[in-house]
Amino acid sequence: MRLIKLYTNTLCIVILIFGVNMMALGQQINAETTSEIKVIGKIHKDFLEIRWAPTTSISWQLLNKYGYKIERVTTFRDGKLLKKAEKKVLKEKVTLSSQEQWGEVFKKDTSDVYLPIAAQALYGKSFNLDASGSMNNGLAQIVNQVKDREARFTYALFSADQSASVAKLSGLSFKDNTIVKGERYLYRVYSLVPDSIEMIKKGIVLLNTENYKPLPEPFRVNAKYTQGLVNVSWDWIMLSNVFSSYWVQRSDDNGKSYIDLTETPFIQPTKDKPSPNMLYIDTLGKQEGTYSYRIKGKDAFGEWGPYSKPINVVAYPEMKFIPEIKAKEDNLSGSVLIEWKVDETKTLGVEKFILARGETDQLFDTIQHNLIPKTGDFIDLGPNSSNYYKLGAVNRDGKVNWSLLSFVQLDDSIPPSIPTELIGKVDSVGRIEMSWNPSPEYDLYGYRVFKANEKEGAYIQVTTKEIQETSFTDSISLKVLNKKVYYKVMALDKRGNPSQLSEPLIISRPDIIPPSTPLFTVTRNDSKGPYIEWFPSTSEDAEFHLMYRRGADETERWELILEKGVVKGKQLFIDSTVINHDPYYYLMIAVDESGLESVPTKPVMLHKFDKKEREGVSSLVIKRDEKGVRLNWKAPISGQYIIDVYRAKDDEPIRHYARQEELSSTFLDNKVADGAIYKYRVKLIYADGATSNFSQPVQLKF
């Protein structure tokens, strides 16, 4: 059969152009491993169309033999879902066409290269793509048979994706011309292969007759000319579910006519391709002029979409011109003159000149961007100490042909200006951040930073090398006596000329050391009040001295009674505000400029006393009582007072024992022990703080 004989040459052309990189329904099927039927649908104005394919090569071979059944289920009509869906068998059996039918179609359209490929895959005796080695054992023959079946399956489905005729002859498409506008249909494609041979799951697709949309234009089409080549690109990802292949055309007469750039459609890549763009490269060679490019896409039903809007490119001659320059120093002004001469008959393709300068022969900055491409010169008013110059000829694409380098070295003994506006701050852990204004010199190389603990002391360099930034970070110790640290900055140019040191930046160290404790030197009880002599803290940053007082009860709060600023030498304090004879505790702290407090002094207990002697008790008598030891006395008739009883047991010293708030002439001590000797004395304390003398002592053995 002539159709089969054409297979070999045609398949070689397709593989050469496309490889085996196939998309659309055929490629989706190749990724499947279970036996089922995949279905896609398309909505036309007057009919609906479905296409399908099995998912495995085995099920494909069986379905080619047994065929498919097409069923339609109407689910929606007159704007609402049907309560009971209407089923209709559209085709009891769709099968593979005969070889004769394939031949008749090919005679009518010999330009369809996919007809012989699919025919060979279906009817050819051999479809072996692996020509390496010979099958010399049973296992190898089995492997080759599997490869042969998979190859036939792949290329048959691929051809059906590219040709509507192939899809129809392969029994893989169906057009439904009995549709009613406004209805929705569920199409089911069943396998007619007996389940006892192969279980093949049916395929379904739901289509709405009102969802007709014409095929779109290809997306984001672009064309760019570069040295005889035109890169035509477009975004295939956005329409990957619409188009399976593309056609590229070019116009050489401003869009009046177009020619095809490929013999067959341009196949869409796989979705796992990294780039979202497809690329076709057209070779123009030395041709010049304006060219227009357009593309169109074809879907899996064999329908072509509209062409994209034409993209114009201009082809121009290749630039071969290379400029030459000379640079020299003007000793009077310190500038550099760069000159170039141009034969304008040789600047074909040159759009402009650019001039670049570098301090080395590796890194350059463009200092002139749009120089006219003819003989000229340029004066560099701000050259570096070392200067490499080069002139570039630029074409329309931005390609640059550079001249050879021209080098100029300037004499320089002038140092850069002194750095100014130093500012800085320090955090609580001693981390310093400082900065300064950048020096204006064009040939500035960097900065050095110096530090000292005294303003007029020796400054030591803290940067290990010149820094290019106008900021610096340092760390300092906080546990030192110097409260301030001083920084200076020096600028250096590229010739190594140093500036003078800047004015010092003064930074105060965070204060983490509290001031020393004030010192109580003399404390005593006095009739004027508690008497305290003290010396202030010896710390230079001590700012306040605070004295606190509380009563004898430990639950009482400390009360601030004295606040002194910076003082020197011995200080005196007498607390005249206290009540006579009541005991009070006193302590003192120092506070520095940072608010740190010293350790407080050890609390000292003092009281105020009255020197006036008042009448005390008389006729103190002691006797044994059933309940203990009883004391009786005669008390003064006048005055308000309280009675303090003092007691000593055996050889103990006499001390305060009890107090009676109510006026009385007797006291019972019931806390005594047999055989002990007890001694007592009584004293009166008057309301104004005055006290009487102690009574005469009395004692007895209990």
C-alpha cells in the first residue's frame, strides 16, 4: 500500500523536526498507567465535538479491535436541571477505519503528513525505532515487542492530536450535530472490550452548548533581531490546554504576503519544561529591511486559531567598526583630554559611541553615554589618579565594539579634606556605632579610625585596614574608670595621601558601676536629736546623697529625710523632728549621674533624750506573792507618764523588762523561777520625753 510505504520518510521528517516531545491528549495519555478512556470536548456554534484516547498501549490495541460506544446524557434544559436525565446512544459502535478508507482520504489530501505515520503505526508490519543490536534471545524479543507496541501507541495518538482526519479514521473522535442550544450534555465513551479480557474504565466530559468561544490568538508574541537571526517567542503555558501545535510565518513585503517557515507545525513542549516561552529562530543572514512575523495555534481537534498580530523587526548590517582613542593629562588643570579620529565611511551599523573609565583595566564606569559616531574629543574634569579609558561603538542591538585601552597616571600630593560631622552612640553592652560625612574627593580610597581614653591622649588605630564606608562599629569595655572614650577619623586618597585627624567624637561609656557608699563617722544620741557626722561618696559622678529613717518596728517603711547634692568634706546632720526617747534607725545612699545607687550604709539606731530630771517613784518594796514577785511603790501625784520596769536575774545585767501604760503603784512579775535571785528598778517616762532617775534597786530570792 502506497500510504504505508510513505511512512518511513515522513516519520523521519517529523522526528527530525519535533523529536518525540508531544503534548495535548496524546501526551496526557502516555503518563497514565491504568486502563481507562480520557475524553475532551469542544463547543462549536452549531455542533459539539468530542475526542478520546485510551491510557495504555494494551487497551489501545484492544479498542482498535472491539471499538467504542458513545452515549449522551441531557442534564439541563430551559435554564434548569432536569429532574430525570435523558440518555441517548449516539453511536452503538465507533471503530478503526480500514486500510482502504485511509488510502482514499490520503489520495484527497497528500499534504497531511500524519496520515502515513498513523497508518504505519496501525497497520505496518514493523514500527521499530531502536536500530541498535539484534534480538537474539526470547527476553529481548519480548522487550522489543513492548517497545514496538508503545511506539505505535505513542505516534498514533500524537498523529491524532495533529490531524482531525487521523482522529476520525482512528475511531477517536465524534461530532454531535443533534444538539439544542441552551442544553447541557454529559458524554460517555464506553469500551466495547469484554471485561473478561480487559477492564477499561469509561470516559466522560460535560459540555454546555452556550459556552462557545472562538480560539484565541497566541499569547505574548515577540520577535527580536540579533546579528542576522530573529528570535520569535511566545508564551505557550497560558494556552497549553488550548493549543497542541503552532505555525510560524514571515512576511518580506510589509505584511502583504506571508511564507511558512516550517514544513510542519511547531510542536508544543512538555509542561515540565523550565521556560514558559516557545522559541523559533529564523535565519536572515545578511538580508536587510523590515520583516513581519506572526503565528497561529492548532488545538487537539485539528482546528487552527487566528493569527497573532504581526511583530515587525528591522534587519540591519553587521557592525565591524572598532574605534581608536588617545588620552593625555593637562598638567595645568589636572584634567584628561581623550581624542578619537573616525573614518565615517567605515561606521556602517554604528548608532553611537560611549566612553568608559576605570581605575583598573577590569572594572569600568560609563562616563559618556551618547557620543556622535564621528571624530571628536572629551575632557575628563574629574579623573582618578589612575585612569584607563576605552571608547565603544554601539549598534542598534546594544552590541559594543571596544577600542584598545588608553592609560593616564596623574601626579597627586594633595591630601583629602578632613572628615567632618562625626556622630555616634553606644548601647548598654558597650557597642558603639559611629558615622561621618563622606569626603568629596573623587580619588578617595578610604578611612582610618583612631581611639583614645583621654581627649589629649595617644590615639591608636582601631581599623585593621582602610574602610570605604562612612560608618564604623566598635566595642568598648564598660568596667573601666574612664567615663568617656574619644574617636578621630582620617581620610586617605588612592595615592596614600592622608588627611589630618578629625575633631574628636566624644562618647560617654554607659555607667554600670554604682557610686561608693557614703560614710557615717560619728553617731550619738543627743538632747537636740540623733546626731550624725558623715562623709560623701568618693565617686566623681555621685550626684545625690539621700538619708532615710524608720522607727524601731521593722515593718515600717523607710522615709527620705535628707537630700544633698554634690558636697565635699565632713557633713553634719541632727534630726530634731523625732519624739524624745523613741528609737530610730538611719541609713544613707549615694546616687550617680546614671541613676545607679550605692550600697546603703549599715543602719544605726539613735534617739533623742531630755536632760531635765523628773520626779520618779519612791519607797519601792519587793515581796513574794502567791503568783510571783510583786513590787509596790509611791508614784508622783502630778504629770502624765508611763512606767518602765527593769529586771536582772541572778548575775545577768539589768535591762528593760516591762512597760505599764496605765498609772499604777504596783507590778506583778509572774514569770519567775524557784531559787532564782531577781533584782528590779523602776523608771518613769513623761509625755514630753523627759525621764526620771532610776529607783533604788530591790531584790529577793524566790
